[in-house]
Amino acid sequence: MSEPSIMMGGRSRERTPEPLTFLKCLSCGVENSRPFKENDYVLKIVEDEKCPKCGGTRSKIVNIYVPEKKESK
Ligand SMILES: [Zn+2]
């Protein structure tokens, strides 16, 4: 493994926990989760996420899970 000589971007080792958004497909009712995106909120109807089960493109955000920030000291 060769190490890159330049660090990409500016976010170096920040321990920001990534929130998860839970979507429920409006066609088949299956729930999926994905990383939180800007402007996500509970009960929002999302129309650009494809359901992996039925291929439907409309889903509703049913939950947003934010992991607690833990600092290991
Ligand atoms: Zn579906």
C-alpha cells in the first residue's frame, strides 16, 4: 500500500458521527436507511430514492437517528 503524500480535503480525523435517515417505501412499505442528507426531516416525502425492493421512487422519512458524539478520553 502506498501512502498518499497529500491529505485530501480539510477534514482530518474529526469524530463527527454520521446521522442515519430511515426511509419507508410508499409502495411496498419496506424500510431502508441511508446516511443523512441535508434538508432531511421526519415525515418528509423523498422522491429521488429508489427502493431496493420494489424499485419505487417515493418514500417517507420515518426516523432520523443521530449517534451520540463520544469523545474517548
Ligand atoms: Zn418498495
